[in-house]
Amino acid sequence: MGECMRVDSVDKKIIVYLKKADTSDVDSLCQNIIAKLKKYYDMTFSGFYEAFIYNDCHYGAVIEFIADDLDLYYDYSKVDLHIIKKDVTFLYQIDDILSLDVKPFYYYQGNYYIDIKQIDINNIEFGKLVYLNTDEILKDGCLIEM
């Protein structure tokens, strides 16, 4: 897990990208990730967190840890998790569709999207992994099959 893990921290969110993650035991997975974040990234965890696990069978998982400021929470010496797992289809958003010879692709609200299983994600340098609202893109986007 450690060699395939990327971490971003945005506002109160810690986002962990895991390639080829086993999400069958989500509680154990989250506890292992928290331990690695403490050890290797010197991050501190205490209190209550919501953990949203977005799982794609072709890529792996993206986990968002969101700290919750609960007024009634009394034990900040430990970590409590509320885990929500969602199976989704990951897409890759790119700016220049002509730079890749991939068909079909989706066009939605001025952006191009490729299904993650169509490309080797390790070879893509310019773009963004999209895991939120992908159902909306797949449903409402224009499928282009040149």
C-alpha cells in the first residue's frame, strides 16, 4: 500500500489515492492508512472523522478523511471513524483530447473525460483523476466515438 499511495491535504480534508487497493475490510484499511500517515507524513489524528471511500475496480480507491468538529465529542485522545464506501467509476479529465489516441471519450461542461480503464494511468502527466459526480458525467455528457 505505501508505494502506491499519494496524499493531498485540502482544507480540512486529507485525500489518499490508493492504486489497486483491497477495500473488502474498510475499517482495517482506514486504520492502516492512518498509521502510515502518522508515521511517514507526521500527521496527527484525533477526534471524529468521516472517511469516504470511493472505490473503482480498475484503479483502486480514493479515501477522503474529513475532520468533524463535534461539540459533544469528549475523547480527543483517540480516533473515531464513520466510514462510507461508494463504488464509482473513475474518469480522467484532460485538456487536450488530441494528445491521446483514445476513443470513446466524454465531453461535459467544456471538459474531456476518459474512462480510467482505457489508459495506463502511470503514463498520463497532464490531467486530473475525477471520482466525484462521475455518474452525472457519464449520464449527461456527450459520448464521442470518432
